Amino acid sequence: MNDTPEGLDEAVDPSLVRFLKILVSTLAGVMIVGLVAVIYLLVIRLNADVPELPARIVLPEGVKAQAFTQGEGWFAVVTEDGRILIFGRDGATILQDIAITAKD
């Protein structure tokens, strides 16, 4: 009994098989290089330095910034002593001072 479908009785050209092997191997190599590049770029991006706090924001004496964000009309600074300071757009007026308390 022959399992070959009708019309495919001809022999496969060895040069075509060799070409397909090279094509598949090249594709696998390119995919591996791409994956390594993506991982490398992620590591570089995640280890980047924290952006500088805008110069117009004046923090109170002895306070160090840990994180910074901004919205329309305000800046927010998370400090290392566990507070969130909301500044007006002028960067000097503190609109709100929120103490961060951890839930146990």
C-alpha cells in the first residue's frame, strides 16, 4: 500500500531540500539574534539612570526625591521619607503633602 497522494510520485529535487534547510536555518538564526537584541535593550533600558527632577521644583530642606510625575497643572514628587508632595506648576508652591502609610 502506498501512502503518497496521487500526482506526487516524482522525486523531490535535493537542491530544493538543501535550499529550504538553509532558509529555515537562516530564519531561526535571525529570530535568535532578534530575541537577544530585545533582551539586551530591555536590560539597558531598565538599568538606566532616573531622569533628573525639573530645575524649577524646589524641594524643602533635607528632602530627597525618589520618584516624580506630572499632570496638567501640577507636579508630584515621592520623597524618600515616605511622603507625596504635590506642587503647583510654578514648582515652588506645595499644594498638598500626603503621608504614605503602609497597611499591614
